[in-house]
Amino acid sequence: MKTYKIGRSTTKSDITLPGMSPKVSGVHIELIDTEDGQYYINDLSTNGTSVKKGNQWVKINQTYVDSSTSIKLADFQAIIGDILALLPQNTTSEIVIETPDNEYKRKIQRNPETGEIIES
């Protein structure tokens, strides 16, 4: 499972929402990718999070959603899939190199600002 922090902060959020009002918290929600097409949301904000069910907005603390779910973070509205599209692509990958005598893993990360590869 992957967990993403989403909000207004450029330093504390994995996905920074552009041009946000101060009503959106620095880290407004935590979104957990359950890797089965659904996501689990934890509201971490002071101004609330809602999801659209039918024609109504329903305030939530925690809930399951999918990529087509409409969400409201304070006064900001978006679709989960559109928010996830803001995630820098290929930020982390893992390479496994097999050798005759052993196997080791090396973690590769990509700096989302510069695109530079960082080995750890």
C-alpha cells in the first residue's frame, strides 16, 4: 500500500494542491492506495473534507473512494484521479539485480523537482 499526504504545504505534502486558499490545511488528507482500485481517506484537517454522494456533499472523517469520486477539501473541489495526476511520476522504484552468488536490491528515487536520479 502507498500513502500520500495531500494539502497546501510544499514541504509536508506528497501532493501539493496549486493555488489553494488558506482554508485548505498544509496536510489536509491522507490518501491510502489500497492497490485494488480503491483509496482510503483520513481527514487530517481543521476545515473538513467531504465527498459527493449522489447530488449531496457528505462530510467525512474516514471513507473509501475511487478515482472518480468528487472530493471537497474545505472550499476546494476536485476528483480523486485529478489529484493523483499531480503526483510526480516514478518518484520511487526498486531494481533487483540477480547475480550467481547473491541477490541484492537497490532503491532508486527521482527528485521530482529536477528529475535527477538519487540512489540510496
